[in-house]
Amino acid sequence: MKNIEAVVVYRIGNQPPGGNQSPDQYILSIEPKDFDRASYSIGENLLVPCWDSLSVPVDFRKPGLRVTVSYKRKECYGALTSPDMHGAYGYYIDLTTIQLKAP
């Protein structure tokens, strides 16, 4: 996928017993309805880069930041889990490029 609009979303980690018990993550959502809100949808729209603690590069770790990305999606679905859900969601990706979305 090339030049896809996305938004950076923040998953707070280490919140046992009822929350995400992994480290904090900054991941991507490609769901347009997530672009202008504080929460995010759960599903195939969530993309988890396969580097540096499964987060986007440090310069882009700002919740709500609009970006343009190019990536190769891995076929395995289920990159993320939550204790209150009976299943996994999201895809791992090899992030090729990330840049601020042009106004």
C-alpha cells in the first residue's frame, strides 16, 4: 500500500488486570472516522509497525497526528489483544515510509 492516510493512535500499556498489559504503543488507524476523534475503532483498520516496541518512529508518537504511510501488510491477522475481548485484531506491517500529512 502506498501513500495511505492514517492517524496515530495511542494504546496505554501496563494496566492490569482489566487493560492492555503490554508496553505503551503508538500504532496507526486507517479508518477515516478515527481521524478526528480521541478514541479508535477496533478491527482490520489498526496497523502495528514491526519495529521498535511495535510502535511508529519516535518523531511520530503523537496521538491524533495525521500522517501518510506506505507499508506492506503481513498476512497474519491478530496483532493486538485486549483482556475484555475474546479475540485479536489488527495487522502487523512493515512500514516503508511515514510522513506528516500535507495540509
